[in-house]
Amino acid sequence: MSSNPYAPPAARVDDPGPSPTDEIEYGGFWLRFCASVIDSILVGLITTPLVIGLYGMAYFTKETMFAGPAEPFITYGLPALFTILFWNWRQATPGKMLLSLRVLDANTMQPMSVAKSIGRYFAYIPAIIPLFLGLFWVGWDARKQGWHDKLAGTVVVKVFK
């Protein structure tokens, strides 16, 4: 370091600059609710024709738990696969993209890993079981995290373009 009083100030190489959490606006309950409605409609537009094509209209009046071997994959597997793929490809599902939201790692504010995405998807189960309390938690939490976000270590943020 120079002792010259007229030398320009030197920035430290290890200075990270502004914190990634300085200007973050978290995605609130109603915004995320609207995104999930959009996503549910899109999933329905994909899965409904598939189950009707395989099992006919009788699918909707069936008395058994499952209509056939493809039904669990169509109704549970495809939505899970699409959701996890979108989280890793675009950091958001189509509904979140339309509302300028992104799902990020809560510690790094970077895209989440595939493992974290899978964990977040399955963390919806304990968030839903007690009367959806874990999802409503988004409305009360300071960082707008639901239980699935807390369990997976993720946050949903508003993206300004």
C-alpha cells in the first residue's frame, strides 16, 4: 500500500461489493398464489387430454383409486418433472415467469441446484398436510418463505427488468 496522500484509492480485491440482498423484493403470497393458478391451468391443459386419450371420459367417473398404470405418471410424475425442469432451466415455472418471479437459493441468491429443486418440490408435502399452513406462511414470513422454501433453503424474488 502506498503512503502517497495523492495516490488514487485502491479497491480491495476481495471486496465483494454490494450484498446480493440489498435490493431484493420477495414474491408475496398473492403474487405466488396467482402464479400457482396459472401453472395449475397449464398442467391441466397438458394432463387432461392425456388421461382422456388413454382412459376416455369414464376417467372422471371412475370408482377405483387409479384408472391404469399410466395415470400416476401423468397426474403426478409429469407435473413434478416439468416443475423441476423449469426451476432449473428458467428459475421459475411459467406462472412465475409471467409474473416476473424467480426461485433462487436463499444463501447465494443464485439458481438452485437440481438436488435443491427436487427437495423443494417434495417439501410441498409437509407444507400442505396441516391444512396448507406451510403455504399460507408466505403471507406472514419476513422473507416471504413458505415451509417448502425454508426446508429447501430457497426464496422467491421479484425480478425487475
